[in-house]
Amino acid sequence: MGTYKKAKDIATNKLYFIDGLSSAREAVQLMKEKEVQALFIKKRNEEDANGIITLTDIIKGVIIPDKTLDEVSVYEIMTKPALSISANLNVRYVPRFLANFNVKVAPVEENGELIGFIDYKQCVYTYLENE
């Protein structure tokens, strides 16, 4: 059996968390400051599901409905539970995973812990490296 790159090999480790009660403005500011397109929601307890908020969530939940960033809380527009990619998934299946679930970014999980995230950019860069 040959070796292959795993999802964890291409995942970014730029994991940033935000409280679900934070405003959409705080989320946008943190995304801009950290140069990421997604934030993970802090769990309230161990049994809580992982949540994620993306720039797309902000566009669909704040900008298109013509609300202000201050009047919308993260919990109102986040995705929960967040679909996660297994750390050991062969990278060739990651773009299909993202497309099948119509998401642009997904967390990578190993042993129940978030270890990073993958977006389409990492998929394309990996594809180019292997051409």
C-alpha cells in the first residue's frame, strides 16, 4: 500500500476561536486581523458540537438581509454542527468532500480535536504541486 498525503498534511493550523455571543462585527474584525476566512465557535462544554462561522455566513446572514454587523450575533448565523474532515483522509478526496457538502472551508479533526482547517485554496495548491 503506497503512501499518500493526508488532510492533516495540507491543513492550515491557523485556528482561531470566538464566543457564540460575540457580534458579527467582532468576528469580521478577528478574521481580518488573523487573515482567515473562518472562525471556530468556543464550545460551551465537552458535549457541545463544533461550530464554525465563515465569511459566507456573514454575507448571507448580515450583508444580504441588510442588517448591521452589531445587531447580529455569531450564534445566529454560524453553522453548527460543523462538518469536519478526518485528519487521515486522502487529500485527493478533500475537494469532493467540500463540493458534496457545499462548503468552502471545513475543520480537520484528529482524535476528537480540531487541528486545522482546509479550504479550496489548499486543495488547488496541493493539486498544482502534484501535477
